Amino acid sequence: MDRLLTPPVHIIDSDGITVWVNGAGGLLGRFGKSGIDIHKPMELQQEGECLFCTHEFVTKEDWPIFQAKMLEHFGIKVPDRHRPKRFR
């Protein structure tokens, strides 16, 4: 899939357990205990929202996958400082 337009404004937030990547229209990506969610921007969700989603508990090996998918789909680099504490 071709990379979607990089949101002009995005915020990466984390609490040591979950990582959220939000664009102007809402959630673009989440790395949480029970899976990875990477969604189309709100304005492009007419044909479904999921670009890459898993529904299983994440492991240490899933972190670089999340980073790669955020870069692939949005051009957003998620720094390792947001890596959940349990995987450091």
C-alpha cells in the first residue's frame, strides 16, 4: 500500500505501557498490551479503518513492527524512548 499523507500535526504519547500516535483527526496508531492498531486518518475511513491491526498480546519483537508500520503508512518515526518499559 502506498504511504498515506503524513498528518501535518501528530502527537506521540506514552505512559510506559501503551503508546498512542494521534493526528489532527484522532488516533492513527496504538501499541498496547493486547495488540497493535494502525488506522487510516478519520477522513479516509469510508472504506474501513484498519491498515495493520493485531489482536494478540504483544511481545518485544512487535515493537519494531509497530515502528516500521507507522513509518510505512504515515512517515512517522516513533522514537525508542516511547518503547513500553516492559520491553526495555
